[in-house]
Amino acid sequence: MTVKIKGEMFILWRAVDSSGYELDVFFHKRRNKKVAIRFLRRLLMNYPNPRVIVMDKLKSYRKLI
């Protein structure tokens, strides 16, 4: 999802658990492999390893997983 903040476009990265609670929110200007690694690494360091990861069909995720 893209979000405009103070006139600049940012990509919104969100992690939600099975109950619907937001675990993490991350804003960045790019949507690529490096940003995906940064987001998931930060997420996995703070929460236990997930049993299943559900995501959209973004190419940077496939490179990461």
C-alpha cells in the first residue's frame, strides 16, 4: 500500500498475526529485496518464528523466502 506523508510517497509494510493484531508497521520509500529483508529480520527478532507466512505476490518476497 502506498501512503503520502508530507507530500512524499512511502510504501507501508505491515505484519499482522492470525488474530488480526498488528505486530509491526514499517514505512520506506522503496519496495525491494533489501527492504523486505530488513522488515522481516526486525520482525523475526522480536516475535517467535511463524508457522505460516501469508503474503501478496510481490517479487521481492520471493527472493527473500
